[in-house]
Amino acid sequence: MDTVQKEDEKFMRSALDEARRALAVGEVPIGAVVVCGGRIVGRGHNLVETLGDATAHAEMQAITAAAAAIGGKYLNECTLYVTVEPCVMCAGACAWSQVGRLVFGAPDPKRGFRSVGAQLLHPRTKVCEGILQDECGELVSSFFKKLRL
């Protein structure tokens, strides 16, 4: 395993911790962290139900926290780690904040941004998918299975 993959797994585990925080309060278990210079500068998990706000996705929370921490709206030197492929809204936020790299765990074929088109991201954003995919996907799928019981 190379250094980049080890780092990706380390930070995806932090995103998974955020997803578990969402799960603990009854939210869809998706978590995100923004990393800049090897340290986490923003964290977030879904707060849609808690805040009664359809835009309170994990990515949005993490991007807002990161921008505040670094003192600027552009995150082109940062990597966003998120447990599930971002939706169209969150991909737009990634584009507007010029996230340098997007790393996600599980794909979301129904609501993920790629269902509309990868061009939603900033043209310079690099994408890496499938980091801890099984663990990320299982967390969300088991949440929805329990809801349907």
C-alpha cells in the first residue's frame, strides 16, 4: 500500500467517525472531513433532520468549517473526504469552493453527482473513489434497511 492510499484510508476513517455521529442522532450516516497540509481543517456529518434544513449535508458542513478555519472560500489546496459520493448540490459546493481533490467511499448511483455528470466539479478537481467502499456503503445501506422494517 502506498503513502497516498494509507493517508486516504486514515482520513476516510475520520469521515466514517463523522458518519457514526450522524447515525447516533438518527441522521443518514454520511460524514466528511476536509484536509489541508496533512491535518483536518473541517468536519461535518448530516444534520438535515436535526436542523430541519435540506442543505445541511455532511459535505456542506465540512466545507463551511474548512473555509472558516483557513480563512478563505477556496479549498484548492484541500482534499474533501466523504463516505458516500456527493449529491449534485454538494458537487456544486465543491466546484464553487474549488476543492482540489475529492475522495469518496461508496458510490451513489441514484443521487450521486455522476448521475448528472462529472462536469459539475471544478475542472481541476481530482477525484478518487472506492476508499473503504464496503465499510462506507454498509453503514448507509444498513441504516435504510432498518428504516424499511
